[in-house]
Amino acid sequence: MAAYTTYRALKQALIDADYPATKEQLIETALRNGADEMTLKALRAVPPVDYHSFAEVEASVEIREEDPELEAALKAERRRLHTHPGLSERTKDVPPPNPIVEELGENRGS
């Protein structure tokens, strides 16, 4: 079973976290704030690096929401905000460059 949480539960668990923080410090903060077991499991599953903001933690945790459209939007945003070096970046939502603009330049008077 994959470790996941909701955005709201993660935000509440880390509401008073001091950044930068290690994985262990984040788990301690979540325990202190009374996080549920799924949120703790999700935090235990993140890579052991220093996190400099809530956004970095959010990008490392698997987040599931009840609304499938909201979940898809969150996943797309997390792929764009990929911050951890050494992890795959091929899943980013980056549009391919326009071949005409690439060859002729951006400002051609059109």
C-alpha cells in the first residue's frame, strides 16, 4: 500500500514547521501536531534530504484528494516544481519548443 496523504492533512501537520528541516524534524513536528497515521507514513516515505519550504515537502509527498480533477492539477503542479536533484525530471509538464520560433527567432515582425 502506497503512503499518501491529503494536502489539508499535510498542511495541518506541518503548520508550525521551521525550515530548513530534515526528514526527522518534519516527522517530529507532525507527531507534535497530532498528524494521522497516513500522513506520518507519507512523511516517512520522503527522501532523506533537507527541505527548505513546505512546497518542497509537498512535492516529495504523494498527495491524493477526493476530487480527481483537483488531484490531476496538483500532480501537474508538482511535476513543474520538481526541486530535488538526482530524481527524474522527464515527467515535467514542459511544452516542447516551437520549431519555427527556434529556427527563425521569436520576433520576426509578425
